[in-house]
Amino acid sequence: MRILGIDTSSRYLSIGACDGAKSYSYNLDAGIKHSALLMPSIKRILGALRWGIEDIDYFACGLGPGSFTGLRIGLAAIKGLAFVNRKPVVGIPTLDILAAAAQENKGYLMPAIDAKRNFVYCCVYKSNQGKLIRQSGLLLLKKSQFLKKIKKGSVLFGDACALYRQEILDCGRDAVILDRDYWYPKGHFIVKLAQERKGKARRGNADSMQPVYLFPRECQIREAVTSKPVTRN
């Protein structure tokens, strides 16, 4: 079964492809050039694999949270490819993708994405028998709330760690910060999770897929915590 997955929620353009047991990963620091680089990159990857777009069985897309513009670009591209080729899509929260890369670590896993203006996107996970279990919803927290959310012995990763590194280490909970290799989504973890969740991929479902924004629709930052209830997998 062939899968193509992308995530455009961060400064990195992350593309993964999978053909059964073999998976391939492409990760490019695209900055703000996702719209210019996404489709040419997909075309180049498919050419290298000698796949046609019609050979893909289903698509996967990182849903965020993250860059509003990046998410719109990625979701629009995947929706278009799925619609034209009449193939199903599975959507995966970007925080899940980040957590999958750190799954070998013990204790609480806490991806943390900079949401700007002293806010952080985060979620708390534990790994149980090879499965990621969410211990919280997908959260948008003020910096002070985020620091209080850190549990003893937590493992943190994501670009918010660059901003709040010392405060995380000084919070008195023996937190560990992973290196930058864990801070952004990776293509092979997109398709790994897509394989695990392929039962959720439905033909014709691309139109109903929505990004995970967490901020209010009008993009006004509120004092209260905004969280999106999620079903644990």
C-alpha cells in the first residue's frame, strides 16, 4: 500500500512516502516558501520513486497546530490531489507527529510549539506498548500555564524550547529538552502514523478535513486556555 504524507505547519516542508515496509522522508527548511516548493517537491519525490500520482492508495496530512498560512497551503494541496484522484485522506495532528519521533523516551512526552506572543501549543503523551497515549487535549496555553503543565521528569521538544529553555530547566521538575533534531515534523513519522490510522481514511473525506488552529476563529488571543477535545487513540 502506497501512502504520501505531508506537513507544512512549521518552517520545514516535511514529506513522507511509504510502500509497504519501506518508507522515505524528505525534510526541507522552506522558511515561508511552502507554496512555491510543495508541489515541485512532491513531483520530484514521485519521479525518484517512479510512482505516478495515481499509484498512491491514500494521502496523509499534518493538521497542525502551527503556521496558519502553512496549514492552508498543505491542506489545500492534499485536498486537491485526493479529490482529483478519488483517494482517501487521513489527517494527523502535528503534535502527534512530533511525539512519534520521541516515542523511545521514557516518562511524559511533551511537544511544545511556539504559538507567538507568549503562547505555546502543546500536548502531554505517554508511550504504552509502542502506542502513543494522549494524557491531555491539544492545548493552547500562555507561557505561565505551559510551565505549570510540565510534569516531573517530562521530555520536551519543539521550537518553543528555544524560547523558554532556561525557564523549562528552572521549573524544578527535572525536565529534559531533546536536541533540535526532534523539534520539527519528519516525513517518515507522518506515514508511520498514517499506516496506524489508515482505518480512518475515507474516500471523499478530504472536503471535510479541517486544520487544528486552537486559536479562536477571529484569531484574537484570549486570556483563557483554549483547548480542542480529542479522542485518545
